[in-house]
Amino acid sequence: MDPIKSSLNLPFGYKFDPTSVELLQHYLIPKLRGEKLPSDYVMDLDHLYTYEPCQLPFNQFKHAKNDEAFFFTTDIRKSSEEESQIRTTSNGYWKVYKDHVAVDIAGEVIGFKTKLFFYGVNRNRTYWKMIEYRCHPTRIPIDIVERYIICKIKLKKVEEEEG
């Protein structure tokens, strides 16, 4: 771990709350290019989809909002032609409710986001929500684009769901 990045502290009252564009521009694209990242607030987590949401290390994200975390994980698509993905855990599954939403800067698409909810084994939707961020293939060579995605995972509170 980079000692400079790990010593970064946000002032009181500030939280790590990047926009979709900021996540793609300052974290995912540099990660795919092998460049230095501005901070270590997005954590590497292999095989993210094998974890139950409540097993994820939310306690390591002191700079994020409560019950929210950001992870780099490997893209689980089997091939670039096949969009179906396996997002099941031993006690449930992640189900897409908005797929392939474009993220753009001044009309130029730089990536996509997919929104998902977690369903328990009884097929009831839980309050866990995920947004997957992918880089657009025109920004990075296709063989590199599929190496990593960013997942933002959040436990939505009941009052947020109703509002």
C-alpha cells in the first residue's frame, strides 16, 4: 500500500462521494491503464460476487457514507459477446433493474453503469443495492476493458426506499 495514499484523511464533515464520471475518469480508467490512483478509497476485492452483501468489509470505508463501499473487482462476463453474468451467492443473487446506462461527459460516452438489487433465497428483494461501472471500449483496448469494474454497494435504509 502506498504510504502517501493510505495517510490521506478527509477533513471532518467530508465523505468520499464521487459521481459516476469521477469514478470512471479518476479511478477505473487509470486502474485499467496501470496508472497511479488519487486515493485508495476504492478497494480491490476479488470474487466480489461470491460474498453476501453483509459479509463485505464496510468497516474499512471510514471515508464513505454509512453502509456504502466501493470495490474494484474483475468483470465476470464470460466473453465480450455474451452479456449474461453470474451474480449469485450461496444465499441469494443480484438482479439487474437498469442495465447499460450511459455515463457521458459533454455527450461523449465514457462508460456504463448497471444497477442491481440483492434478492435473498426466498426471492424477496432486500435493501442492498449495487451499481457496477464499466469503461467504454473506445477509451481502453477491449482486452483491458474487461479486467476490472467498480462496484458501489449500499444498504438502502427503509426511509430512503419510501422517499
